[in-house]
Amino acid sequence: MAGYDDNYVVDADGKRVLIGLTLDETIEFERLDEAILDSVSEEDDDCRARNERRWLVLYDKHDAALRNYLSTENARALRALRWAWTG
């Protein structure tokens, strides 16, 4: 997930975070994402399964917040368009 991505915002401290996650959760998510994608991982099956479950918890939290964020942004854009049409 490196590089520019619409899934990120800047938090109150000026740090780039995934929408819906704290800075620590974002760091953890990115670490887990890399570890899961790393096919040469030396982790045992239990550790891999824990990592995948934790990644999914963080992903679900992010995804729910992202959906809310996008619907809010879309509603704002629609209101602005309506105002421009009637203005």
C-alpha cells in the first residue's frame, strides 16, 4: 500500500494513516500486509493464522470507516452540485 492512496488521510498530528485506523494500527496493518504477502515467511502456521486474523480485523475496521467517509464525501459533493445548479 505504499505511495499515494485514497485510503489514507492525515491525522491531527500530521501523520498519514489509513482511514479509520490510528497511527499504531496503520503501522501494524502495513507490517502484517507485508508479512502475509511475503511467501518466504518463516512463521509457523499458528503465527500466520494469528497475523491473518489480526489483519482482517484491522481491514474490516478500515473498510467500514472508508465506506462511511466516501458516502459522506459523496453527499457533500452532491449538495455542492445541487447548490451550484440552483445558485
